[in-house]
Amino acid sequence: MINLLLCFLLQVNIYPRNAMWDRYTIMPPLGKVKSIATSDLQVFAVSGQHLLFINKQSFTFEKSIYFDCVPELVGYDRYTNDLWIVCPDRVLRLSQTTYNLREYPISCVVYRFAIDASMLYIEGTETSEKYALDKTTGVLSNVSYFPQNLSWYKKTSPSDTREYPFLNPYYYYDDAQTSQMPFHQYAITSIYDDGMYLYVGTDQYGLLKYNKISLQNERIVHGPLDSRITTVKKSAERLYFLCTSGISSYRTGDKNWQYLRLDRVVTDIVTIDDDIFLARDNLVLRTSGSLEFPVGNFNTNVLSLGSDEDNIYVGTRSGMYKIIKGSSIEIPFGPDRYAVYYIHPTEKAVYVGGEFALYKYNKVIEGWSTIYNFGVKDIVSIENDIYSLGLNNQIIRYSDVVDDSLGTDSSWMLLPYFNIYDIDTDNDVLYCATYSGIYYYDPASATYKVIYNLPRIHYDYVFVIDERILAISKNSAYSLPLEYRD
């Protein structure tokens, strides 16, 4: 009974858990690539807590698996087509066909390991630590020596990289058009030589593939700059992801990631035609490559941005402003003195989520009114209803009736269910990020339903864009096609 309980407590969870039935995919961020292995068809790489699967021929990203432990090394078993992953206190065996996972506890710090037909050989950082793991029985035993002609998977050291002079200076720079930190060095953190090609892993620069004869190389950027995605916006052709480290994007239907690495944190973005406008500190900036051009300068920090056909709306810590498109003049507009967290323009109105109230600007009669006195941090619309997320993490529904009155509106109601951290919509239902999964609220039936095709974990943000649900957790971004919502 005690052994069973200990096994349960030590169990590693992976996502997706079932290769055949799980419909979602994971968007892994650019992390530190610690280990690389290859098969005849694929390249496997450990990046942060993710295991990446890359097509070997086209050198394109295929999928990833997230581990709730910290993988250090990966090796390919050509006898069984399984993958062996080393974590700090255990060795994992992963079946590629089913995602079935077996765990083998180990007490040493693994320096390297090798695989043959029947055994897994492990060497620790201490020279006396030599082990053999029987692949059939799972029995771990001490050995005094290893067989000859084994192919080892090991941690990369600086001396390993210097065996390849063409990698000099052994780090990489961003192109000046893609970074505001063009002189930042991205170190080589792992290499793997499979004969014709040398695979190079880096810290936050992606994965590279070198032809050892011609020295030509390819690079793959497999995901966003980091996992802290706070905003997703769509232009005519591209999807933009605002991360802590900058802006990542890809062309719809393409999935070749590009990025603009920023030297300071941006609080919000809007896309207008082909231009990106940033909110940073007390400024609104228009970007062109890595260059920035001031559009607005305010007395306090900018918290939120919005736009319609005529204006850019700016929410600050001390009120709201608008900037007429094509100009750089800040015009006070609407709520003042208090923080403005969210701006939601529609065809006939502008809804503003403030620190103490939800405000409405009626475009028909050009006047403001207060809808209710609750702080609001997010707003979406479904047909004629406005759904706002309060600072207390509860949803409030308001019937959007545009008329010639500026009186106090009472056509709103609190919806049940608390602890909702973010909302979005596909113009059909309302999606909610919670501490125990992604739910959606169906206005037709006035009920909440859980999306079982996504992991039941804590999510900070949810976005619905490009016919997909993007659910953002602390460590990963999960993507599920809308067709698998139910």
C-alpha cells in the first residue's frame, strides 16, 4: 500500500496524455534547448519543460509534449521506437504511438546514458556511478564497466561545441530588424551530431541544422518568445501574440513564426492595417521593424488600447484619451482621474472598463453614461449583449440598446460562477478561463459547460481566433480547433 501511494505521488504528468484521442496541441515557447536526439524521420529536442518533435527532412515543427517535471536529456531507442527522457530524480520511457509513460526512479545525477537492445546504461556525474536498467523488467543494477561501441546521449559542455570550429563564436545574434537588443548573445546550449548534419540548440534562439560538408544551415523558430501571452490580435494576414519578451506572429495558414524582441514590457497592442501600435510606459508608439515612432505621450502609464475606423483609444492610469488616426494629438475623452483597463469599440458605441465602473459612449448622440459601478477589466460582445469581467472575477451581462438617452441603465445582471480570470467569444458563446479548465457560457441556454478536450488546469487567459481556442496557462499555450469544443 505504501509503495502504491509513493508511486502515485511521484507520477509525472504529460500533456497531451493520449496520442489517439487528445485533440489539442501545445505551442511551446522559445526556451533553453538542453538535449537533442534524432531518428530516421524526426528530430527530438528538450526545450524547457517541453519535448519538441520536428520533421527531419523539412525541418519544420510538428508537435510538442509538456512535462510537469524538468527534462534534462532525451534519447531515441531505435530498437523499440521509444524515447527515453532523463529528469532530475527519474528516467522516463515514452511510447511515441500511445504516449504511455513508464517511470524508473534513480538517485544519481545523470551525466550521460546509452541504449542497446536490452539495456539502458546510465553514468552519473561521479565516476563510480554506473548503472544498467533492464528494459524488460525495469530492474536497475550497478555495473563496473560498460559495453564497447555505445552511442551516448550526454549534456553538452563548452569543449564539445569547440570541436566544431564553424560554430565560432559559439553564440548567435538577432537581426537588427527583429530585436531592440541586437547585441544580446544567445548561447549554444546543446549539440547533436548524427553524421551528415549537426543539430544545434540554443537558449531562446531556436534550433539550427548544419550541413557539415557545405556548412549551410537552417533555423526553426518553433513558437512564441515566451509562455506569458497576454494579448492576441489579428490583422488581415497575421496573428500577433503579445508576450513578456516582445511580439510573436505568424501568417494565418503558414505557422512560420516571426518575432520582434522588445527591450521593455508592453502593456497592450492594436493592429491597424499593417501597422502595430504599442502601449509602453506613458507612450503610444508605432513600430516599423525594430524602430519606434511616438504617437502619444501621456502623464501616466498607458494600460489599454482600442481602435475603430476613425480613432485610437488610449486608457491610462488617470483617464481615457483618443488620438485621431493620422495625427499625434492626445484628446481627453470620457472617464478621467481613474484607471481605464479595457476599451471595447463597437459600431455604435465605445464601452470602457474602468477602475470603478463600466462606461458607455453613445456614438449616435455623442454622449457618455455610466452603466454600473463595478470595476471592469475585460469586455466582449455577443450580438446585442455586452459581457464584462469585473475586477472581482465575475461576469456581468448588459443588453446593448443604443438610443437617445444618457440616463442610468439598469438592464444588466450578474452571472453565476466566480473565479473567472479572462473571457473571449466566437460571437456564439462566451469562453471563460478558470482555475480548473476552460468553460463556455451559452446565452441560449444560460448554462456553463466545461471543454473536456482541454486539460483541467489553471488558465490565465483565453482567446478565440482563427477558428481555434487558445488557452494560456503558466507554462504553455494550448490550441484546440473550435470543432472539438463539445
